[in-house]
Amino acid sequence: MALTITIVSETANAKVVDLISTADADTRALVTHNFGVAPREAIAEMLLAVARLSDWIVTGRTTTNVELSKSTAVGSGNAAAQVRFHIKLPHSETA
């Protein structure tokens, strides 16, 4: 597996992570958030143009993880962060 997930910032109600994918065959990633409830918001921010080729999207949210999937097995090979995911709970919910 050639995926790296790096925490950029983390609070009780939010987590921001960067995703680096260096192999086209890696099409799934799990980000552990440990909120205890499924986050309502998980937004992808494309950091590099190559990320638009692979088209990473959020495909699942549970009480402990957010599942990310690449819809096309291309666009890897860059050692820099390609996509940043913002995972948040609503302000009324706490972890």
C-alpha cells in the first residue's frame, strides 16, 4: 500500500488530514477520527491538479472512520499531498 495519511489539525469536533497516494492500485483509504458519532461533514479539497484525475471522494462515514475512495485508478505517483479532507461534527454534537 502506498498511501500516507497525515493529520494537519485536530480538535474535539474536527480533523483535517492530507492524503498522499503514490500507487494507482490503492483505491481506498480509512481515516480514523474517533468522534464516537459519524461526522456529518467530510469535504475533499484538491491540493494538486493530479488529484482531479484520481477523483478521491468520501464513500462512508462511521462512528470511528471515514472511508475515502478513488473513483479512477490513475493520478497517483506524486509524493506531495494531493487531497486534504476536512472532517467535522456539527457544532451541536461533541465527541
